[in-house]
Amino acid sequence: MTKEMKKEFTYNLKHINYSNIPPLVGEMMSLLKNHHYGSFKTDVNTAIIGCALEIENGNTDPLELKQGFEIHLMHDIGKLGMSSEFLDFSGRYTSEMFDEMKKHSEEGANLLEKLDFDVKVYNAVEFHHSNFDGSSYPGGEKEAAIPFHSRVIRIADSANTFLTKFCEKEGGSGVFEDLDKWTGNWYDPDLIASFNSLHNKVMDACKKLGVSDPSQTVYMERLVHLYSDSLPLTSVEEVEQHYSL
């Protein structure tokens, strides 16, 4: 790897001026949107899926759902330390690049802590890549010791990924099967059971439209339709308008 490549693929948050940033969700999302719009859109989709999963899991409290939605929105704020070249890299990461990428969870949590966000927020961000069995990064916690919102994000983020061509396929019919392979290892079994219920409802709604293998767009449209009464926000456009981005 050349020196130029090392610079492009080295994690760095030195461009963040903490003294000029108020601890507001909208401020965080504005920074991420301006830094890398693709990451911003991914985080909105993850927040919508995660909040719907919380609803399916039994949460009916509007304030709690709003707080959870905002935590989900900010889960990848640490990607502010990854260059656009890094985030858009289409090949397989080298081991050095993977080690640099892994820093975004802990560094994102550190960023939010420095800005005086609530401990519940930055703890969830720190552990959002932690697997239920304690594997993956950053490590140190397992099962119920992993913050609840981290466990939700772990499933919602994966579900969003499985809905895209990132995994060399596109289509929502197999999303639950893709997740269920790792139940108990990567994912909280109780939350996976709730996701199974959510997924079945979405697929039933898609089939009523005559769609048996929905695209990400159709899957998300049906999910939003089913849970819109309780979702704080339902689209990228609504997030942008709500936070004046």
C-alpha cells in the first residue's frame, strides 16, 4: 500500500472541531450527510427498520421510540473519520483497512461523549457491531450486557444490507433466512423472533401487491405503511425536513 493510499484509508477525525458543534441529533446528521450522503441514507433506512423492530417487539411509548430512532440514526456517526474513497471502496478490504474501518464504532462513541450526548446514546453506538455471542468488535460485552439499541441496530443494519445489491443479490424474500442463520451467534434470539414477525407482515403486504420478491424500495414502502402510525419519521426526505438538513 502506497503512502497516498495509507492516507486515504487511515481513520482520522482531526477535521472535527468539537468546540463548534452543539450536541444535537440534527447537527450530527448534517455532518454525516455532507460528508457522505450514501452513509446518511443507509443510517436513515436502518433507523426506520430498527424502530419498526422495536414496535414489533412491544414498544409503544412514543418518547422511547423517538429516542431509539435518533440513536439508530447516529449509529454510524463514526464514519466521519473515513474518507469518501474509503467508504466507496468497492474491492475487498485489506486487513489493515479492515482494522481502520473497525475504529468507527468506538471513535463514533467517543465523539458523541465529547459532545455531551447521553451515555445511553454513545454506549449504543460503541457496541452496534458487537455480536450476541461476544464476537466481532469492539468486544467486551455479550448477550444482554450489550446495550439494547446496539442489538436492535445489529439486526436492522444487517437487514438493510441484505436488501441491497451489496450482497450480490437484491430482493426481500430471503432477508429473514439470511439473518436467522446467525441467530444466537450474531443476533439476539428474542429480537430475531420479533423481526420474523415483522418480515412476515411485510411479505404478506407485498404479496397482496402481486410482488413475491420485493426490491428494497418496495419492501421499505410496505414496512413504512404497516408501522407509519408509530414511526417518528418515515423517509430520508422526512428526516431532512425534520432536522432542516
